[in-house]
Amino acid sequence: MEKNCHRRRRLVLLPCPFQGHINAMLQLGTILHARGFSITIVHAEFNSPDPSNHPNFNFLPIPDGLSEADISSGDPVSILWRINANCRSHLRECLSQMMTAPAREGPDDGDIACIIYDEFMYFSEAVANSLKLPSIILTTMSAATFLARTALIQLVADGQLPFQDSVLQDSVPELYPLRYKDLPIPLFGICDTFSKLVLEAYKIRTSSAIIWNTMDCLEPSSLSHIKHQFQVPILPLGPMHKFAPASSSSLWKEDTSCMEWLGKQTKHSVIYVSLGSIASMDEKQLAELAWGLASSQQPFLWVIRPGSVHGSEWIEILPEGFKENIGDRGCIVTWALQKEVLAHSAVGGFLSHCGWNSTLESISEGIPMICRPYFGDQRVNARYVSHVWKVGLELENEMERGEIKRAVRRVMVEKEGEAMRERAKNLKENIELCIKEDGSSNNALNRLVEMIMS
Ligand code: UDP
């Protein structure tokens, strides 16, 4: 009864159109829907989510004005810059229509209580202000990444980039244990647009709170820094996927056949390998990874996205003799039900690019990680996994089969891995406490609901 008392108060959510960000925003929508709000997702046409996976939500696309060239550039920074420039008037029109439409008897016809937007969809705030609607920000990355990115932008402004090779291994003052090489440099390197985008996204404006997909128990000192820095409430209510019942927001079709294969493997024997939705590699790296996995002698489940290996459709360029070598010890899919895979008892390790969602999903299940970060926040997350929470190790060099084999053995079979697994189990238990009644994330969620209702 109590849960449904806000039914028909509408929340408008604006995800940033990349897989990791979409997942977090739709999880937040699911959480708030369960608290009785109706949810409208206003989204760019680019990478639009599949409405059929969320029948309780209302989906409204707005034109994003991206050209073929923008999209094929694959550059998240320039795509986001353009979306922020192009979408403002379309969002305003869309919201105005919602506000003036005659009341209907549907589940999604309430007044707009609040706009919740991804930090990188910051044009939404100006639109919300112009329509006198309250707004709240969702940050889908770690608190440590926020601090590291702020420091990086300052270093850029001070003319310190590119870094000399001689400083790369040095610690960045006040960002222990990050080194200069761990700072979140974007996919295509530092450029003016990146600095402008981050400065806009991180500007303190009029939104009334910042929701963070992290936990007090995981990042106490970074969060405490941030709480001092902002005047508005910081609400760490992660890991959001643990609050929200499993529902897919994948941009690719999931191959569920691997679940059957997993069912045949012994407990904690499988190393799961995935580099997320953006990172890619070349043919040589693919071959090194393939032979590293093969020679580790551990069973593996490997996600290779179509097109994620330069110059290939899918796995036709796997090295000769590889498939025969591994037999049924390996399973390769185009896209997996990652959260379910990580929760499966057969999985004992995760070789990951360390996107924030993947990192949260892994540590929430107590799975130790082999970190192979590529760009951006992945480097920060990898450093935290290996040096703060100590639930994994980082591959720092070029992809090399011997190093991969050793890393898999260290995490999956050796004593060192056992210790990581033990720490990962403790971390998992602490995370579970955060989302229980009276846990810090649950309290933050209650506070958010109260704020929206007040
Ligand atoms: N994911 C998935 N199936 C896969 C690979 C990834 O469902 O085969 C999901 C994963 O669970 C995570 C998201 O895709 O929620 C990737 O987000 P992340 O922040 O880890 O990395 P990004 O893709 O943004 O680099």
C-alpha cells in the first residue's frame, strides 16, 4: 500500500546513450518504479534502448542530430558534445508537451515530479530550469573517477600534458594510489572538447542532488571529499543492479546458450572474459589473449562483440588451431547475460576492461578480477581493484600470452588468488549490508524518494 502512494507522480529520466550509462539509468528507473513512480525515459535516437524490455516505462526518443560521420567516428566525447548542443530544444518541446497534454488515465500521466539526467546529458538541467522543474544528476562512474578527472582537467589547464614517460609511474598528489598513468585519459586522447565537456558536466549548478552508483563502504574517502565539495546532497545508492530486479537493457542480443555450458563446469573454475561495450583490440592482441587463455588450462567464457576486433566481423580471425586446441573447454559468445554469468557458481574470476558497471557487478558477487583497462575510468577502477580493495591484479603491459596465462593461474588456482577471493567475499558481504534495510545505500534511496516527494 505504502509503496504505491506515489503512483502517477512522473519522473523523466535522461540516460547518456552508451551501454554502461543506459544500464545504470534504467536500473534507477526500475528502483524508482518499484517505489511507486511512473517512469518516462527520454532518450537520444543513437543507441536507443529497447522499450520491450521495460514494458512499465514510457519511452520517448528525441532527435539527436548526429550525422553518420559522428556515429562512425566512435568517439564518445564528440558524440556527447554534439548531443548536448543538438538536443536542448527537442527536450524542451517534449517536456512542454508532456506538461500540457490533457490528463489521461494511463499509469504515466502524472505531473512531472523531477528530471533525473546523466551527468553527461547536462543540457537537461537548463531545460528543466526553464520549465521550472526540479532536477537531479545521476553519476554512473566511481567517486574516485570524479576526483581523478577533476585533477586531470586541472593538469591539462596547467599545460602538464602530455605527461613525460618519466612521471607516468609517479603517484598523483592527493590521489593515492593513482599514478599519472592511471588518470582517466579518454579513448581518443585529450582534446579541447574533452576538457569543455567535463567542465560542463562537473559544473555545480542548480540541480538539487547527485545520485551516485557507488557505496559508502566502497569509497569512503573519495565520497567524503566529494560531500565536502558540493553544497547539495550526495546520494550513493549503489550497486543499483542489486536493488533492481534483473531486466535487460542490452544494446546487443544476449546469447543465453553459455548458461547451459556454465552449468557443466565445476565450482569457481571458469574465467569469464569481457571487455565491455566500447573497448576493442587488434588481431595480434586477440591471438595473444586466445593463446593465453588456452594455455592457462582453465575453462573460459569469452565475450567477443561483433566488430570489436579491428578488421573482422566476429571470430573468423581467431588463430589457426585454437578452436581444436580448446575443444569444449572454452565457450565464445557475442554478448552474455553478464550479471547472471557473474552470479553463477561456476565462475571464479573475471578478466575485464574494468568499466564501472562490470567492476560493481564483479565485486558484488565476490569475484576476483584480472584487470585489463583500455581508457578513461577503466584505469582508475583497475587501480582500485588491485591496490585499494586488493581483489584482483592488473595486466599493465601489452597483451602477451605468457602474462595472461600467469595471471589466470595466479587468480584462479594459486594461494594469491585464494586471498583475493577471500577479500572479494568480505567486500561482497559489506556491499550486501549497504542495500539492506538501514544500510547506507538503502537510506540514500529513502532520502532520494523523500526529496522527490517534498
Ligand atoms: N554486459 C553485458 N553482456 C556482455 C558484456 C557486458 O550485459 O556480454 C554489460 C555489463 O553487465 C555492464 C555493461 O554491459 O553492465 C558494460 O558496462 P561497463 O561500465 O562495465 O563498461 P562499458 O561498456 O561502458 O565500457
